Amino acid sequence: MNDFPELESDLRALRPARPSPVLLERIEEAMVENCRASVSDAGSMAKWRWRFTETPYRFGIGLVAAAAAVVLLLARINTDQTRNQDKEIAQVSPATETRPVLPAFSGGSGADRSISSNKFVPAGATQVVYNTRNEGLQFADGSRQPLRRLRYQTQQTWQWRNPSTGASLRVSYPSEEVVLIPVSGQ
Amino acid sequence: MDNIANHEDWKSCFSEIGPGLLLFARQWTRSAADAEDIVQEAFVKFWRRNHRINNRALLYATVRSIALDFIRRDKRRARREATVVAEADPSVEPQFEWEDEAQSALAAAVSCLPHDQREVLVLKIWSELTFSEIASALGISQNTAASRYRYALANLKKSLQPQ
């Protein structure tokens, strides 16, 4: 404001009272208390984070276990069917014809071969994060510490392979993970 | 001074802006002790929320908000203080460190200004906020802030002229 330059300079020469030194100490104490609260909040929030991050993995492990169980069940059914077919063939075929062809222990080893041929071994697992979204800051119940909420969208793929037959099995599913990261006050 | 939370020497930062914050808080409380309580709460709150220290408008808005909450919390006490302040010598409010009679008279004239003009003057002169920042801190338009400032200076000039 150029209308009152002299008055403005007079006003600027007038200095406001300085805060008492006690105020500085009080603020310092409040800052320290705040830091402590932040640390304790961070500890409790770490549990939150663990829970949020671990749950999808647990879910994933459960899914993989279920998939493996299905594979084993199918393999078992397949083996049983092979055994039954062998039995039927053995019953239908004359004994004289089968004996010279198969040795005495060949039936057992044939079944073993059938079981071993249906064994799938883990061949790989991938987790592709295809989207990360920052959902902003939020305050958990009763917490004064802000938390940054991040949402990860991933595609998880698990693969098994049968070394003897070359067959492979692949399970792929989308997963979503929410991570709460305490925003540090430091 | 990018981020108050990362500012290691917050004390020097506070010593720089503290007097202006305190003077601003005094616009509502009329008591140095209460004003210090408000400034402490505002500063720590500002620090905790990881705001940038160069966002001065928000810092002053925080002080104002806490001051208004303070008044609402204790209306009876505020009314009592307002009565006491009204009866007291107005030259003691707001507090300044004056060196001579001229400055003392100027401080008294400032304290007699209407409240809306005085808060703009305090933010402009002693906190060196721009009109844009003042407008943001007080929730008014820039034109209103500028006109209140002009009225404040005109009123001061008028009151300081010899009768």
C-alpha cells in the first residue's frame, strides 16, 4: 500500500512481544510426546499392515493347497481307472496269453509307473503387480497418526509340471492387497 | 524451509514466526497465556500433519480455528475476559515492544481498530503475508483483505493525527 508508506514503516518498527521461553519448552515437550505417540502408533499400525498384507498371501496359499489337492485327487482317480482297466483286461484276457508278455512283478511296477507319471512338481510362481493406487491419507480408529492407504492389484500364477509326461497345470487368479503405511512424523 | 516435519531446527523456525503467531492469537484471547496455549496447539498440530511451513496461510488459519474453538469451549470465561479487557486500558492490547511514546501511541491506536481490520493489519505488517495468503487464512476475498487493510491504515492515520 503506497498510500501510507510512512505509517507502514512505523508499524513495522513496532515489534510484537516475543513468546516466553517457557512456550518453546512446552512445544518441545509436545513434539517429543507426539513423536512417542507416532512410534507407538507405528507399532500398532505395523500389526495392521501385517494383517492386511498377510491375508492375501494366506488366501493364496490356501488356494494353492486346494489346487494341489484337486490335482492329487484327479491323479488318484486316473490311477484307479488305469488299475481297473488293467484288471478288466487281465480278467478278459486269457492267462496264458498275458503271462509270457508280462513278468510276475510287471503289474506292480506298471501301477507304480502310472502313479509316478501323474506326479506334478511345482514349476514356478509369479506375482505381477499391474496396478498401484494411492488412496490417500486416513486415520484409523482412535489414532492420530495418518496412514497412507495403498491398493495393489496383482495377478498371481502358479505352475506345476509333470516331468515324465510333460503335462503342465497352471492356476492364475487376480488378487488385491491393501497396505496401510504409517506416515512418519520425522 | 520445505517441510516443517523434516525441519531439524524447528526452534529457529518458530523463533522466526512465533511472535507473529502469538500476536495473531492475541486478537482473540487478550491474554498472553491463552494465546501461547493456542499457538502451541496450532504449531504442534501443523507439525504433526506434515504440512509445509511455507503454507503460511494454513498455519495462520489453524491458529484462528483453534482460537475460535478455544473461545467456544469457554464462552463464559471469554465473556468475563472481554468485560475485563473492555474496562482495562486498551493500550496494553495487543502486546508490542515499544521503545518510545510514539510507538506506545501507535500500539494503542492499533488495539482500538475494529477487529476485522486489525487481524488483516496484523497478518500483513507483522507476519508479512500477501493479500492472497490473508484471504486464504481468513476465508475472505483478496479484495476484501486489501480494502480492510486500507481502512485500517486510514483509521490509524486519522487516530494519530493531532486533534
